[in-house]
Amino acid sequence: MKTSMSAVALLLALPACAQQAPAPAAKDADPALWVVKDEDTTIYLFGTVHVLKPGLTWFDEAVKTAFDGSKELVLEMVEPDAATMQKIVLSKATQPAGQTLTASLPEPARGKYLKAMSEVGLPATAFDGYKPWFAAVNLSLIPLMKAGYDPNSGAEKTLAQAAKSSGKTVSGLETAEQQIGFFDALSPKAQTEFLTGTVDEMPKIGQTMETMVADWAAGEPDKLAVLLNESMKDSPEVAKTILYDRNARWASWIAERMKQPGTVFIAVGAGHLAGKGSVQDNLGAYKLKAVRVQY
């Protein structure tokens, strides 16, 4: 939500907290899609939502046509197996010996954190052995999974499975180690801000997510950008590390890839393709323009 957490965050969620809601009737969604083209190269840019409720029919029309016409799928990262991901996470997320998360939090942040833990049914010490970013990621996902959001319904899962079935090449803009490293590289102050901001947002996180998904489904990235900017304003270091710096690197990757012929379908978190500082904005530095596909 607040950051583009991708599959990394989903793998950190606590499975015992997930509850499956009854499958709703299918509902049409038309998310935004862009294309960057020259004489022999076509690159589609598609913004995803990493967790969705079952029932949205977004993988059709122009999105499906663009995907089917592409030879390669590029995601934020290619998800490793669970054991590998767990090993990567534990190597980065664990507190140094003798330190605990709860003790590191200043008041009144500590009191709010302990209250939030109680409200989601977790022991106060559940994340004491881990760093603040790890707790923040989990706490942001627990209420969403309880509300029926399912990682297996997320856009990346659908696209990756379709690519495998059709024999497309699948690659990542980043590795799992890099993505985890972005969170771990945040300063202690930024990690605490990330956690306390998440705790403050938890009572309305479900409604915020509903609004974000509605904007995504309606193909309204400008509205999505307003929500994203609002959630990022109190954590500039988090915004820079998790969002804006990555957008710039991905634009550079696209510019380099445009030198090779072919058709590529890039799918990254929708927040990276919305508002000022987006991937599309950064493409201007390379004299490239992403054009919205109308459908």
C-alpha cells in the first residue's frame, strides 16, 4: 500500500491471519496501460495491485492483447521459492543480539504499537526479534487478508502463471535480495516512521485499500497518485528509497531495453506509474514517451 511491497511483502504476511471470503460475482476492471514504442521495439507498462479480492476481471481486453503479443514478461522481481525467501528475509530482518523492537520504540509510538498488536490478536513480543520495517509490512497486510484480500489473486501471480503457460521469458527488474535490502537500508529513524505511520493507518487501511483498488480498476492513476502522495508525505526517506529512486532506475532499464528489438510487457506496482516522479516522468530524461493505451 504505502510502498510498492510486491511479492516480498506478501511472503512476510502471517498465514494464520488469512481468512478466505466467499468469492463474489465477477466485476469488470480496466486498469491503466501505457506503451513506449520505436521502429522495432514495443514496451508495455502495466500497473499492478499486489493483493486483490477474487472476482475482478482485469486480465482481458487491451491488457490481455498486449500481454499475448509480448515475448517477455518483466516483473519487479521473480519470486524465489518460500525457503529461499525466508532465508533472505531472516538475514536482513533480524534485530542485533540483545535488542528488541518494542524497547527501541519511543513513547508514544510504543504504546500505539502495542495497542495495534493487541487489536490484531498478536502477542506484544511477536516481532521483538525483528526490525521495524518487518513489523510494518506485516501489520499493513494482516487486516487486508482478514478482509478477504488474497495474494494469490494479485496481478503478478496471474501474469506469472500466464507467462509460464504460454512459454514466455520471465525476468525481474530487481532480485529478492535487492528488494529486501531496500527496506533494510532505511535508517533507524525512517524504519520507525514507517512502522508508526502504518500503525496510525491501520484503523482505516481497509477503506484506503478499497479506494485504491477502485481507482486502479477504473483506470484513474491520477487519483491513485493523490492517495500515494498523501501516504508518503511523512516519510520522505521511505518514499525516496522505495519509490522514486527505483522509478528512476527502471526508466533507465527501459531506455536501455529500447535499443533491442522485440515486445516486452512490464508489470510493476501501480504506484510506480502514477503521479510526479513516476516511471513515465523519468522516461523524459531519455527522450522517451509513454502513451496511454485507450480501451
